[in-house]
Amino acid sequence: MENNIEFIYQILNEVLPNNVFYSLSIKDKIELPVIVYQELKKRNKIYADDSYLLKESTIQITLITKDKSINLEKSLESKLTANDIEFSMINEFYLLDSGLYRIYEIKMEELRYEQ
């Protein structure tokens, strides 16, 4: 079975093919719009016999556009929902030099034997 990061990449790449990057610095020369994703933390959640059984990952997804793009936001959110991924939109801000950032957070669980 694929891990959560690979699974998320495949979903995001369906929204913006070939414009999805892992933990990209915006200082790099990129063509907008892009989606940037990264795993923020991964922690053990349930233990048995001094070993973990379940891990919880927190993944951040950032949609970066030149201007507000409601259609692209809806496309991303619909794709996450269609794949049974619960998300929270945690922030949105505009930087004059690099565009509009819309930030989502998702939490995913991995069973020990799936990794």
C-alpha cells in the first residue's frame, strides 16, 4: 500500500497536473498556480506491547495563485472530498511579490502494518 504522502500527491496532481511540489520555496522561479504540500508532523497515537499500532500525520497543502481563483479552490476541495479526505482551510493571505496563498490542513492515520 502507498503511504499518505504518495496518495496525497496523486490526488493533488489530478487538480493541477505537473504543478504540484513537495515543500517548495516560493523564491524558486515557478509558474503560478501551484500546489505545495508537506508533512508537518507524524506522531504515534496508539500503542500495544511497547510498539505503536497507529500513527497520525498532519499534512499542509498550500494553493498558490496570482489572484483569487474560486474555481480552482472548489476543484481542490471537491477532489479531497471525493477521496474521503477531511480538510480544514486554516488560512488565506496575499503577498504582493508571490500571490494568494490558501492553506489547508489534513490529518491522516497510518496503521503500522500499512507502512
